[in-house]
Amino acid sequence: MGNKALWTQFEGWKNDYKWVDLTRELSADTPHWSGFPDMVVEVPFDYPDGFFVHKYTLVSQYGTHIDAPCHFPQGRRTLDKIMPEEMVLPLCVIDITDKVNENVDYVFGVQDILDWEAVHGQIPEGAFVAMQTGWSKREDMNNFDENGIKHFPGWGIPALEFLAKERKVKAVGHEPADTDPGVIACTEGYVGEYYILDQECYQVELMINLDQVPPVGSLIFVGFPKAKDSPGFTARCIALCPKE
């Protein structure tokens, strides 16, 4: 008859949990890193031809996307080397929206992690840690000033070091298009992004709907093409969350 335990559990998931889409709709209007061109969509075949096909021209890191470890440091894993068991992870969401509302250049620090753990318990090994900032609700994601400097929140290197070394996370995620705060990226480079990818962790950028996910107790499913030798790709990310 076979082992149907997962099927039984899945029925419980549908009744006792909710699904939250963490992914932006993919189109030419989708927010993306300012240095990349807009996606182009062509229709080489339409229904009069017998079937319907789109041709997409876009960079690998467009919209909500995954960055493989090799995206910055050479010699790290490409996208096709990320294992299936790394694509479903415990999800921890750390909300710093109030701090970002007071300071758009806020740098996420170790104390933010410790404060969260004092309430919710220690981040489990192998987790996906998402930084919730409310930034995805903005129309102007870049927030340039008159000197062309971007202003948005991001991860500080001490926090990323703590997550990688002390908590041994598998991945991090955030709402802005960059890992590093805008002012740091513009003055020091993408130092935080290089660091976390160099630890063989992956990351997901331009996430949405993190405010619909509880701080603890959810799972994240990170889906993407198994593109050979790729530094990343547009991703579909969903969270399975306890109903509150």
C-alpha cells in the first residue's frame, strides 16, 4: 500500500496552516537593482499559431530572486549545486520596521538578533532568517538623494557574521534590492553581500509579505530553476505558516 504519512500530514497543513506568497509578480515593471535593464517580454507565438509562448529577456537576478554563493566570491557554489534539502527551511522573521521608520539608513545589528531571541528563542541551526523592514511597500525602492546616494536599510556585517558562525544559518532574505544598507554599498561596496555568500549561504532579495508571516514557526519553500553554473535566478518563494 505504501507509506502515505506525508499525504496525511498535507491534509493537516491545508486545514491548520496558511500559505503566504513572498514573491513579487514578474513583469517589466517589477522592482529590480537599478543597474539592471528592464525585463523585455516578446510573444513569438500566439494562439493563431496554434499555441501561446512568451520570450523573456532579463538578467538572472531580477525581481524576487535568489543569489547563489558564487554571485560575488569566485569559487563558491553555483545555483545548480544548492541541494533540495536547502530549499525548505525553518523561517525566522525579525521585524525592524519601527526602527527603519525612524532611520531609513538603519543597519541591522547583532543586538536586533539578541532582542528577537529573548522573546522567541534561539534561531535554529540551518534556518532562513528574513529581515522585515516594510521597505517592500514603498514605490521608491532606491530612495536616491541629490548626490545619487541610495538610502535604505540593510544588514550589518557583525549581524551576518553572528548568523553564519554562531547560528549556522543556511540563508538570509530581505525586502530591498541589496544586502547592504544603501549608504554603505555606495561608500564601501557590497561588503555584507560578499561576506554572507562567501560563507556558502544563499540569499533572497526583494521579498514581499513578510508582515503576514509570524516571527517563528513557519517554513519557507524557495523554488528556482536548476540553471547550470548560474549565479542566481528569479525565484518563487512561499511560506507555510501557522494560523494565528
